[in-house]
Amino acid sequence: MKRKIAVLLTIVTIVISIFSIWYFTPKRYS
């Protein structure tokens, strides 16, 4: 169970980081 939770946390962290980087990119100035 611990390994599955660790994998889920890692995937969630990566997805949130990628989404935040994609969301905070200044598309208005492009």
C-alpha cells in the first residue's frame, strides 16, 4: 500500500507541476 500511495503522490505532483507551468505561461504576450 505504501508503494502505491508513493507512486500516486509522485504522479499527482508531476501532473500538477506540468499543469501549473502550462497555466502560468504568458500566452497573452505571445
